[in-house]
Amino acid sequence: MANVFETTGAKTELGSGLSDGVATISLSQQINFTLYVKLVLPIDGSVFWVNGALLTDSAIFNASQYGQIVVGKPFSAIPARVMQIAGSLHYSTEIRQLEDRTASVNQVLFTASQEIQDFNLISPNLMYVAKLDEIQFGFTRRSNFYKQADLFHYSGDALYSIMTTQLVESMTEFDLTDPVVSSSLPVWLTLNKFFPVYPSYLVGQNILPPYAVIDIDPNATIALQSAPLIAADSSHYQLVADTVKITMYGVRNSTAMEFHDYVNQYSLLTDNIGVMNMPVTRDEKLTQAEFGVIAMKKTITFQVSYYQQNILEVAQKLFTSVFISVTPTH
């Protein structure tokens, strides 16, 4: 277990006093952080995080290497599977009564007297998760840094109860072949001839263009067949329709038109989806005032029909980038 509390960096007089105060208030508390590795489900792009204890050193190294964005050489060592950090942990709990669940949301603030370098060096495919009093938490931001105080504040929400399925603690019952989604998303993830394609809300950190994002409005998925057909093998077939918005970045007009034709040709040749509307490519306005520029952003919306069972068959043939290979251990 790595202990990252001790450093050789000199502190300011104010920082030294505040650091002693943090140690006193927290009773020199030590928090254990466990390494998790990102697993992208090959058939529909769903994201899971696998406990590093289940993986080999080479799997962890490959995940850190592929995600390395720091200038210089790739990681020369395997990140610690568990590291111990000294600091003061505060969390507040709010009960929220919602339509589909009653949830306790724990907002976490972790104050460390030293910058946690491992958080800076970690790749987008690796994540450290802490556990305290049965609460698992990570961080989305570092805030309120004042150099003279020399304290480091990390904050975020603890893992929501409905998200516990996304942290994998055992590979024994984990199925890599059963898709999560019920929409036409697996089809769109295969249409990556011109640029990488990602599911909405699951785009990696700071991905550089060109790429496309597929967003399927769940409220716009409707039945075109009043009742499903149940085949002799109990397979479920129902004709349904999706509204699919494709957002493209870093794409010029010619490529966007070629992608449009590519989708139409795929529909005609495979019959996996049928195009029901008259799609058109639109330019979007996304600005950044600091540079006085507009992003190369385009959208195109398709309304498509498909059989949900047929989408499962497409999904089983889909191969996308996966950062780790897993072998059940326990």
C-alpha cells in the first residue's frame, strides 16, 4: 500500500500551521483509496469500473499507457492498487424523495495538506475510489486553492446507490455479451468509418476532434408494432422507432455529407435500420470568446425503425476499443 502523505515540499508558515490544524482536527485520519480501471462494454459502449485487485499488472499498465496525456514517456511503473492518504474528510447527507427512488446524497469534501500527485497523473481510464463508513466516493473537482494556505480541497458526491452496479467487484457473474441498452445505439457505434463514435454522456475526457456523439432521446422511442412477436425460441421481436441525434466535431461539410450517405447506404444494404425522415446536416454555433472562434460542430437527426431483437444480433457482432481484458478471479 502506497502512502502519499509524506513529501519533501517546504510549506509556508501559514500552510504549516494549517496543516497541523488539519491533522489535529482529523485525528491524523488516513483514507484508503482503491484503484479502479475503466471497462467499456464492447457491444454498446456502457462504462463500468473494475476493481484493480481483479486485474493483472499488464492490464493496469495498458490502461494507464493508452490514456496517458502527460507529455513525455508512458508510465514506467504500475499505479498502486491501494494508496493511503492523510487528510480531513467532511461529508453532508441530504435525503431526496424522487419519483423512482428515495436517495441519500452524500456531498464529500476532502482536505489534504499535500497535493495528491496521483490524481494529476492518473489517466482517464483509471480512477481512485475511497470508502469510509460504507460510503464510496470520488472527486469531480479541486477547488478553493489558496497558495499561501497550501491546503488542497477535493470535492464531489459519493457514489449513488443506483450506480453501485457500475463498480465491478467480481468478474464471476459479469457478462460482457449482454447489452445494457434497448435502443438502436449498437448500430450507430458500428458506423465509425469516418471518425470515432461515442454514446452521449460517455465521451472520454478532452477527446480531440474529429469524433461523433450519438444521443437517442429515450422519450422518443416508440412502438410501431402493437405487440411483440415471440419466436419459437422465446426471442422477442418488436418493431420500434428511435430519434437519433448525431453531433459531429472537427468535421467539414464534405465529410458530413459522406457520413450522411454512409448511413443511408448502410440502411439499404443491411436493413438493420430504416430511415423514416428526411435528415439534413445543420451547422451549430459553439463559441469560445477567449479565442474568437466557432467550433466545427454539426448535427444531423435521423428517425429510424428497427427490431429490438435484431439490434441484439448486431450488438453481438460489434467490436469497439476496450482498454482491459479481464479474467474472472473470484
